[in-house]
Amino acid sequence: MGAFHAYDIRGIYGTDFNADTAYKVGYFIVGLLEADKVLVGRDCRVSSPEIHDSLVRGITDAGADVLDIGLSSTPMVYFGTVHYGMKASVQITASHNPARYNGLKVSRENALPVGYDTGLGQIEAWIREGKPTPAAPVRGKVTEVDIMEDYLAFMMRFKEDYSSLNIAFDLSNGMANLFAKQVFGQDPWYIFDELDGRFPNHEPNPLVAKNVEPLMQLVKEKGADVGVIYDGDADRVMFVDEKGQFVPPDLVVALMARYFCDRRGFRNPRVLQEIRSSKSVGEFLEGYGAELHTWRVGRAYAAPKLREIDGLWGGELAGHYYFKDFFYSDSGLLSSLIVLSIVSDLKKEGITLSGQIASMRKYRNSGEINFRVEDKAGAIAAVSELFASKETPLAKMDFDGVRMEFEKWWFNIRPSNTEPYLRFICEAVNDELLEEKVSMAEELLKKDFGAVRE
């Protein structure tokens, strides 16, 4: 069962997990989360209906009822969990992964994520142990509910007048197709705007550069002010500026201060960033008196942390943005509504999105580099020791791999939670220093650990 990960259950359907796994997950979450009713949604992948049927059967065999919302984005499930006061929910999705993948995202009351350390590991153990799944004396019932009207009514509270904007959307053949045209109308330019769980045009992962190329081209062809691309389950969103350039998601976290502080009047907000974020984020937010918190990568960590600090918003390099206004959860739609309002304000001021981002960007960044390494812990320790021996770090964080900050540069090295990689990212004041530090890390990893850069 290689499908149980830090954040969710995910893998190649029929290889890493199967219908029996889905049945047992459904059965066991009822007792684990003390739920008498479970909300269930699903994405448009070809395998989702089969997983859905097994999952629902497991839940009802355990004696709990199912509130079935049918085809949905992952944030719709988060909304439904809170809106209907559910103690448990499951979204069937593999998010941004290729079509042959699928998975289960489990949440508890208040849409708090259930990760490996908070329940998924226990379920995996029960499945491995062969824990019995006897049918309850009274089987649960299934009720189908359409929550789209309530969901859109909630989201439209954040919609501004974008009539001055020329907008391009890539809906990635994913779940954003459920609502995009209802929210943004027919005026924007759309591509891949049909639900198709085979993802025939590109994999629904906007972090991979080639997947964003069609949107970049569309933005340039149509002279758009901004491009918007969602991932497969629409919990993530990324942006392209008017020049067809990818906008770094961590800088979008900083940019959102223009909405929450300039537009809505919040002062000295608490903001959450993840450990790989550029120093430019903190430097920009200093001007707003923000209290910036840094934490681990992934929704299983970010959503509870934002709630813990009572933060106003936060985000990650993967394109997840979290909001107090959305139950401390992530939403691709809400993120795009906020960013489009910012771009609209910028346009009125005669500022392009590329110009705004350029003014915020103070450092050269390597982007995340993947190394295939067997001894991840040893490699992290060795790289950290190498750099600390050359220069005394000004700051060190060790809650998600290691991040060390120096006077003119910083790095983070961390193990992937879902893939067999060690991930290295570095930022420096100029290209020469950046290249030097990346080369030092790569040389050590290859020489001492047989690392392969991918």
C-alpha cells in the first residue's frame, strides 16, 4: 500500500491501491473520526466512480450516512464540511497527478486535514493488520445533495468588478470547469474548458513548466493582462503575467497584502509562508507591518498552523493559498478572485503585473532542484554541515528538512513526502553566488551519496 502519504492517500489506481482499500478507508474513518455522517465528493477521473462506490459502501457498512455531493472541486468539499457541520469528509482525487492516478483527501470537523500523523497512518495500520470490517446492524443511508448554489453564493462575496481586465484561463480539463464560467462569465479567453479526467491536453499540474506553455501563448496572443491556471481538483492556482511569464507563487503570497491591507484595511496581519519562500516575501510584507510565520510544506501542516496563529492568509510554492475567510483552508477559486482584484487595481494605477512583481523581486532563485538520493537524512546533514562550516548562519530552521540563512544567500534542503527525491532550493543576491552554492551542494550529493539530479 504505497498510497499512504503525509498529506493524503494517493497513487496509481489498481497498483498502489484499489477498490478494497477505498472500502476500508470509508469503513475506518467512521470510527476514527466519530462520524455519524460523512460528506463525499469526487473529481472527474475515469476511476473516480468506482472508488466512490467502494468508499460509500464502506462508510454505510460502518453504520454512517453519506452526504454525496457528486462531482466537485476539493475546496467545495471543504466548504461543505463546514457549511453542513460535518465531522468527516472525503474528496476522491489525485489532484495534479496524471490520469492513471487517484486518491482520497480526508478532512475532519471544520475542514481540518487528516494527514498521516493524525489518522491516515492508523488507517493504514488497520488495513495491514487485517482489522475486521463487520457490517453495522443498521446500514447508513446515502443522500445526494447539490451544493453548488450555496458554494457560489459564498464565493461571489469576494468577486470584484473585473470588466477592465482582459483575462485568460486554462481550466486544465479539471474541476474548475464546474464553476469558472459561472463566476467569470463568457468574456475571458478559455482553453481546456471541458471536464475530461483523461486530461488530454496536458497533465493538470501547473508547477510543470510545459503544462503552462499553452496559457502563456494564449496570454501573448490575446494581449491579456493576466493568465490563470488551475490544477486538476482546483485547490491550487497559478498565474502568468501580461508578458506570458510565470509568477512565483511565494511572491503572490506577498502580493495579497495589496488586497487584505490596501483594499480591505487590515493592519499588521499575521501571514503564513512555507520554508522555501523567498526573502522578498518578508521584505515586502515588512511595509505592511505583517507578522510573518514560516512553517512546513503541505496542507496537513499549513491549514492547522494558520488556524493556530489566527493568520489572515498564507501560501506555498505549490500554488496553495489559505484563508481565514475560507475556514483556514485553501481554494484556487478564492485565490484567483483575490489576485484578479489586485491586478484590476494595478491596471487602474497604470502598473502591469510584471512590473509589480519585478519591483518585489530582490534575489536570484534556483527554483526547486530534485535529487534522487537513498540516504536522505545523511545527505541533508552533510549539505548543512558543509555550508555551516564555511560561514556562520544567521538563522536556522529544521522543522522541514533544513533552512539556513546567511548574509547574502540561503538554502533549504528537504525530503519529498510523496516522491523518492531530496529537494534543494537556494536564493542569493546575484547569479554568480547562486551558481556557486548550487554547484557546491550538487558536487557533494553526487560524490558522497551517488545523487542523480532530475
